[in-house]
Amino acid sequence: MKIRKVKDEIRVIGIDDAPFIPHTKGKVRVFGVIMRGNFRVEGIIQTKIEIDGIDATEKLTEMILNSNHYGQIRVILLNGITLGGFNVCDIEKLADKTGKPAIAVIEHKPNFNSIKEALIKNQEDWKYKWEIFKKTEVHEIHLKKIVKPLYDNDNIFKQIEAQSKKIKRDKMKKKYKI
């Protein structure tokens, strides 16, 4: 069996939203930073989404597909699946539509009971958003002590979705060593 070596410096896009005033109407900027390796920024792209809206998946997909770096991006990283308040990104659809594995990394394991309560209390379209939360698996990752942690904890959590038609979840885990 031939083992393919993955380059040490693949290009990934890291996505997060800009600061905004919670519980307001309007849009928030979302930035994607394309990195090669640990230190080289290859590009920065942006889009806007509705605060507490339902357009995150669509807008992120358009932003990535329209990027000059699209063909070189190997993995999509998000800081959680919520952007702009409770605008929930469906990482399964994002992965399917872009053809790239999508991984959401979060510091603490989500409290799904609290999330559901907040959605019911504050969001008219809470059922749609809750369905996205329910289908997204959460896995714990134990960080090695030799690596300076990004977070205060020894563990982080990831929500992962590979392209359902092209890459099996196990293959993606091995390929990207996650």
C-alpha cells in the first residue's frame, strides 16, 4: 500500500467574525485568513452575514468558492459553528459545497441544553438552527504538552465534517492528523 506524505505546509483557511453589538439588527463582517504553514499569510478574504441570521453557510461558501486561493485551500477551520451571534454555519453543507473538509474548533465542550434554551428564547428560527447543532458531532482532542496551547485547557473540542461524497471521515482524520 502506497502511503502519501502530506506537505508540512498545506494551505488552510481560518474563519471568524469581527466584533459586533449582540442582539442588534444588521450585518457583521466575517474574515477568512488563508495561511500556509504556521506563519505565512497568503491572503485575507471577507464577506458579511446577518447578525443572528441564517445566511452563514451560504455566505461562507460563496466567499471560499470565489477566492483566488480556492484551488490551494486544503482545509476550512472555523472558531465554532456560530458566527455573528446565532448565525449557525452548517459545516456539513459547507464541506459538501466547497469540496473541502470543514473543522470547527472550540475551547469548551458545548452545553447543548443551554444552547437550545437560548435559541428558543431568542431566535424565531430556532428549530432550523437547532437541527444544525444536533447533527454536528463533537470530539475531544487531548493536546500534547510539548505544544504551546492556544487555549488555557489541556483539551480542545472539534466539530468535524468532511465531504460526505468524496472523503470518508476516517481518511480525513489520518490525512490531516487530527
